[in-house]
Amino acid sequence: MAVLGHLIDGNSRVYGIIADPIAQVRAPDAMNEIIAARKSNAVFVPFHVHAGDLSVFVAGLKAWRNLPGFTLTVPHKETARALCDRVGPMAAITGSVNVVRKGSDGAWEGETYDGLGFVSGLKSEGIDPAGASIYVQGAGGASKAIVAALADAGARRIAVANRSTIRATILIERLETVYPGRCVIAGPADLVGADIVINTTSLGLNENDPSPIDTSALHSRQIIAEVIMRPDTTALLEVAQARGCRVHKGVHMLTGQVREIANFLGI
Amino acid sequence: MAVLGHLIDGNSRVYGIIADPIAQVRAPDAMNEIIAARKSNAVFVPFHVHAGDLSVFVAGLKAWRNLPGFTLTVPHKETARALCDRVGPMAAITGSVNVVRKGSDGAWEGETYDGLGFVSGLKSEGIDPAGASIYVQGAGGASKAIVAALADAGARRIAVANRSTIRATILIERLETVYPGRCVIAGPADLVGADIVINTTSLGLNENDPSPIDTSALHSRQIIAEVIMRPDTTALLEVAQARGCRVHKGVHMLTGQVREIANFLGI
């Protein structure tokens, strides 16, 4: 819980998160905690902006000299891509942007840290995806970002499993052009052979959700990772723990992402 | 000194001051102190915006749903008038706006509290301008706002003295249409006959400034008031004190204005 411990004055830089709805966002709390820890003269605030108003709002932010950048979440992550003058490699691959900063030439520079934050969270727990064989359940927005970041971090093989094979195929074809021969549609052997198993679906958010993966195949040489933050320990992680797996909670993706975004924004 | 004692979260309202330069603004400190005292879930930040960017920035603010309003200072107070959909009586008279809020219909409502804040400061010290004869030195922006607010508060006679009689005449003609027969060009007898004498010029900011008014005419039945905040007690106020006058410091205008603006913005 971040209580702003410093004075806001005429020299303070201002950052914020653009979202709709806004009430649930946790970024101000997390970012103001980092601001306090780094003793920056800055503050991070909520921007409640409707989808149709994003471009006029961002045009206004360009004129706000002491605003070095901002983050975005639902429903703005795809539309923000078009407002950027330049984007980083993850945004180029995924078509999604969740942080934008002003470059030294005044241009908007966008990137997405959804996947990079997950990888940063893994590494902060001593887990290096370089050279690993990874099984990823799900092929939605979170999966796309995570698979791209894992490939970028040097994962040897990434097997993507999804209820809709078409969606997984589209994701893999997109990655194939940038990281050829690394991503495949998951087959039956991939779950057993994986060093790291990651759930990127929303199954586990609710108490009665079915398991996102076949837990009977898990074994103690595997690391099982989540993107779900609440509950802190999902049913999947509980079962994995019982089967002797090392588990990696969803919260690490948040803390990894917050740290990376703070660095990108110069907080 | 205001340290934000509360958590900024997704439900926080955000306010700010638009200015250029920005480093010197004291509004964030003063307003965050009021926010803390009123236990509002809000924060007040600096907006550094160049003169030519004001309209694009304010268009962006319209899209920011949890921003109920903002204040402005140099160089935006006159140009802001044109961006408002409606203005209050003081803004209509002076052509200057230093606070804008979103009305319930989404329209921008502007007003200036430069003069109303001065009157509020007088009243907070138990000085009522209603029925008083007042001598005002200066005919610039601060004078215009203060004279209008004094007339609005029921001052009986306001004598305006200025080095340039033309400027004083223009000011008085403007006021004449709204408050007929109340404002006059100051003659020699007005300084002696005044209940309240107000310096609205910048003379007194610097140590070697000449006195803005002829202090030999001051007497102990008068109240001498300043708009200058630094030094806290100007040379004029020191001489006035020595002559037995009651003095009214510039700081009361600031505190009066901050309180009135916070109320206008619903902070």
C-alpha cells in the first residue's frame, strides 16, 4: 500500500494509467510505491477515458510537458498501437501497447510489457527461460505477449495449447516470422516433456472453474506458472504443489511488469 | 506543507494547475493540504503547458472523466476565457479565468477568484467591504479583479489610482456598466478619506522599490491591505503599522482564494 510520502510541487512529474472502467486499477498503488522507494519527485494517477476519446486525450497529453509517459489497460491496448510514432519489438509482434513514453524528439514510443513482465518475474525468482522447453496453455492476448517474450528470452521450444486450434495456429504463424522454428501447436507429449508449464487462460479466477490443464501429467521436475493474481494460489498451483512441482505465482508477473514499466518510463 | 496522506487508487479524482513556467506554482501544495484536511479521495498536480498548446490540452481534459476541473495561471488566464462554455460574473467583467470545472451537462464553467479570493481573505479577518470607501492603487489585472469583487461585495465607493490615468479610466468604464456610480478615478482627498487602502501593484516585491502610495497621508482609522505575499510584511505595511494603521497581509488573498476555488471545484 503506497502512501505518497513526499510533497507534490511545481517540479513534480506526473504519470498515469488510462483505463475504462478505472475503479479496479492497481497501477497507481504499485507505481507510487516505486516512486516512493526511488525518491522520485513524481506521482502516478488514474486517467478514466472512454474508448472513443483515446486519441483526443493522448493528443492533450502530448502538450503536457511534465508528463513523461503513461500506461494503458482495457480497452485501450490495441488502439494505442496506432497512436504511437514508434513501437518496441514486443508491441510490433503483438499489436498491443500498454506503456507509452515521449522520446527525446517528442515522438510517442510504445511497448507492451505484458510478456516482458512475466519473463522478468520468472527471472526475479531465479527461473531462466533461455534454452527451456515450455508449454503454454491458452492463445489469447496474454498468451501472445508471453510467448513472444519467452521466444525473445531464448526459449528453445514453446508448445501452445488451446481449445481453439485455429487461434493457436494464428499466434504461432505470427511468431514464426520473427522466431522461426521455435513455436509449435502442443501435442500430447509436450505437457510431459515441458520444463515450464504456464497457464495464460482465465480458468482459475473462479472457484468452480475446470482445471486449464491435465494435472495428472504434471511431475516434480516441472515448474508450473500462473498469470492469475487472485486467488494468490490458484487450484492449479495447489494441485501442482501436491504433485511436487515448483510453483510460480501470478503476482510475479505484476511485480515484474511494474518494475520494467517504471524503468521504461524513467520513474 | 502538504504531504499526501492517503492512497491514490482507481477511484481518485485528479485536479491540477495549468501554467508556464510551472516550477514556481504553489497551488499543488495548498490544494493537497485542503484535500488532506477534507479527507477527499483526490490529488492536485502540476500541468506544464505552453501558451499555444492550451486548447488541445483542455480538449484532452474534457475526455478525462475523473478530472472535475482545473485552475490556471500565467500565461493562460485570458485565453482560457474563450475555451469556456459559460463563465461566472467576475470572469465576465474581467475577461480572465483562473478556474474551470465541468458542469453537470459536461460544459466547461469558468470563473476568476483573483478578486473574490481577496474579498474572502478580508472577510476571514473580520473586514467587510460592504458600505466602505476604498482606495485602490494600480489598474492592472489584479486591480481589475479586486475592484470588481469589491463592487460585487457592496463597497460604496472605489477610487482607483494609477500612474497611467488612461488605464484606470478604461477599468472604471468597464465596471461602470455593471456597478454604475461606484468606481471613480482617485483624487487627492480619496486617500485620506478611505476606510481601506489596497496596493495591487508589484511595488514592494523588491527591497528598493519606491512606495506605491503616499504614506504620509495614512492615519490610524485606516486598514492598509497588500496583494504581495513575499515579503510577508512589505515596506508599505511596516510604515502603515508605524502610523497606527491596521494592516492586512497579501497571504490572506492566497488562502481566501484557495478555499473559494476548492469549494468551486468540489474538492
